[in-house]
Amino acid sequence: MKKIVFLALGFPDVAKYTNLYTDLIHEFHHNGHDVLVVAPAENAKDTGLRLEGGVKVIRVATLPLFNVGIIKKGIANILLSSQYKKALKQHHITLDFDLVLMPTPPITLTKTAHWIKKKSGAKLYLILRDIFPQNAVDLKMLNSKGLIHAYFRKKEIELYNVADSIGCMSPANVNYIKKHNPGLNPAKLHLLPNWENLPNYSEESNADELTTKYGIKDKFVVIFGGNIGKPQKMENIIDLAKSCLDYPTIVFFIIGTGTEKQMLIDLVKNENLTNVILEDKIPKTDYNKLLLHADVGLISLSEDFTIPNFPSKVLSYFGNKKPVLASVDLNTDFGTILEETNSGLWAEAGKTQLLKEKLVQLYNNPDLRSKMGENGYQYMKENLQPNHAYATIIAETK
């Protein structure tokens, strides 16, 4: 048994909903490890040490970290490390951990992670899910020659050097970190693909009721669920929807919130796109059931990225046996992985006509959709579950 501390950014209360990090931490918990999570509080009354699903969690008061401007977000992230350190001291946590787990984002928790590592003699395992600050440069949110970029780049290098092991999402991620950090020991780097529990199909789906409720009954549903921000470049999806008005049964069902949601609402309204349905967050049970009855799962990444991203939302599509349609940049290997697993089709982001051709190919071929959906499911079952991530981390931190 190991004593583990997880320094989290996005860690919901499992009584409300789950994500890849709650799934991973509960895998550690179920395997008998003693786990403590340090994470932001949703509001002031939720601060303090408590049990959530049997796992100890310290909820820390922070400045707003999500759906705020780049300056406010930057300040909140810079303050996070000292806030976490203070919380650990306030709750008299004994620093005798065997393992420190830390994901990106953020990269600003390095100081606290290093402090725990030195005090405990622990190993530090970095779950690399965001290559920052370069992603902000790609999206023109930071100037690559500016002082802010220099500050965060220094923090990034420091984090890689302090970490004992670094788990990367895909082979392209590994190669990118090697290429752009030549002073880093490459032995630290290895594959840690995204993970998610397979869905439970035992509940009644109430298909007619749900599809009627959301206005998608008797439609060919292309579904998108998740964050709506600059990385997703939803303008490309709007262009696709506009090009598909000649297919009246195809609808684009987009669910989520984010910094670009109002822009998306305005685009749909201005273009009078009757084939786009927008929802904010919907009940997780509704989303899972709707996925079962959707026809295609949609992925979108900005063509401006120079870093290789791997979208975690694809796991929900794989788990529900949905073929994937992806609009992605050429620096990610996500499209290649779709090809290798024969689980979906993709086109270079911004090439609307080619993306439409791929969608029409799926639209006209139910057997292809079924085959690709089953391939994605099997790939996830064999490679992309929490127990696989758990086993990798344990093996790398012996």
C-alpha cells in the first residue's frame, strides 16, 4: 500500500459527477492505497477536509479558475500553489507520502509538489494533459516573446525537471516533449493514454422521451459534448453545419459551456442554422443515454495548434460504440490513431468540404458506423480504462 497525495485542478465531488481524475483516484482507493486529494472548492462553504466517495479531499478556497479571462486565470493559477501548501499545513497533514500525483493543467503547483516530495522522500508523477504555455501561444492568448510566456515556460521546464516520471497522452506527445526539451532525461517519458470507465448499459434508456425532449427524434445526430473554448475552434463545426443544410435529417447536437459559448450562440443565430441544437450542461444520465442514440461523435481541434492534443471526450464516444468524426490539426496524431483502430474518420481542421465528405460517408453507411463504433469500444476496453492508467503509474513509480 502506498500513501498518495493528488494535487488536482478539476476534481468534482463524485456524488455530483465524475471525470478521468476521479476515476483514477478511486482506482487507487479500491486497490487499497491511502489517498489524499487537494482540490479547489466550488464555493466558500465547501472548504475543508472531508470524505467524498470514501476518499479524503481537502477543498481549498481559490480565485475563479474556469470561464474567466487569461489574466484572471493566470493570477488564480499562480496563487494556487501557496493556497494548497497553506491548506496542508492548516489541516496538519503529515508529509510522509510515497507518491505525489500532479496533472497539467496547471503547471504552477510545482513548488508545493516539490516541497511535499522533499519532505516525504516521495516520487513525483506528472500526468501531462496540457502542454502549457505553448498551447496558449498557438491560440494567440500569449506572446511567445513576452515576459508572461517566459515566466510560464520557466515553470514548465522546472516541473519536468522535478518530476520523476512523466505520463504522456500519445506517441506524438512524447516526441514533442523530447524535441522541445533537449535537456530533459528522456527516460522519464512514457505513454499514459487517457482513460474512462466503460458505461453501464443496464438502465432503461427512455429513448423516445429523451429524443423528443431535446428535439432530435427521427434525426441523424452528430453529437458534441464538452468544453466550448478556443482550443475546440467551433467555427469549423458551424461551417460544417452550414454546408450540411442540404441534408435535412442531419442535426448537430452541441452540449457544453465555455469561454466561446456566446460566440457559438451568436454564430448559430446569425447564420439561422436550424440544424444546430445548443444545450448547456445536461444531466449526466441524459447525456449518457443520448450518446447511445446518437449516430456520430464529433471532435474539433483548432488548426492553429503546434502541440499534439488528444481529446479526452472521445472516450465517451468509444464507450458508447459511436464512430468518430474529427476536425483536427496536423500536429496531433489523433487522426492517425483513428485510422489505426478503424474507429472513425477525420479531416484537417478548416477543410469543410472534406469534413462534409467524411460525414456523408458515415451518414450513408450504417454498417461502417456500426463497425467503427465496435472497434472504438474494443480499443477502449483493452487500453483506455482506469485500471490501465493505474497499472502504468504503479509500474513507473516502483
